[in-house]
Amino acid sequence: MNAQKIGEHEAEIEKIKSVFISILRDIKKDMDSGEQPGETVTATILQNIQNTAKEQKQELRTVDDVTALVAEQIEKVMPLDEETSEQFQQLMKKMIEQAGKERTTTYENAKRKD
């Protein structure tokens, strides 16, 4: 049974290694082509989010509104199915809430020191 487990893990490792090597080959091919990389999608998405947020300022009242806006902008460059979009929004909401808690804790700790 122990040998069987090792075999399963080896197969997983080989799959990961194969994918990794494929990615490295793609990167090397892009580097060898000498072309300069284009504008990053991230910068474009962030700019679109900012512009849309300014346009819809009164409509962005809750964390859910913000996460929906970000998901909508991401879907313009990377199609997401409904389930993935919902999971992405839930993840963003948790991240925003966690960042808010950390900010509050930091503020409270700084206040105590004074």
C-alpha cells in the first residue's frame, strides 16, 4: 500500500513538472522572439474599475456593489462562468472585510499607544 501511495504522488509530481516545463518553454519562446511585452491587463482593468466607479459613484454603496463591479471588469478580459464569478466575488468580499479588520486593529493599537 505504501508503494501505491508513492506511485500516485509520483504521477502528480510528473504532471506538475510537465505543466511547469511547458510554461517555461512558452516563456523562453517569448523571450527568444525579442518582442517587447504589451501593456499589462492588470493596469487596464484597474483603470476601467476606477473609471466605472467614478461614473457609478452613488451606486457603489456596499462591498457587494464593489465586488460585482470588479468581477464585471475582469469578465471583460477573462470570461468567467456564473459559479466562478460568484466564488471570486465571495473571495474579494472576505479579503476586503479582512483588510478592514486589520486596519481597525492597527488603528486601535496605535490609539492605545498614545
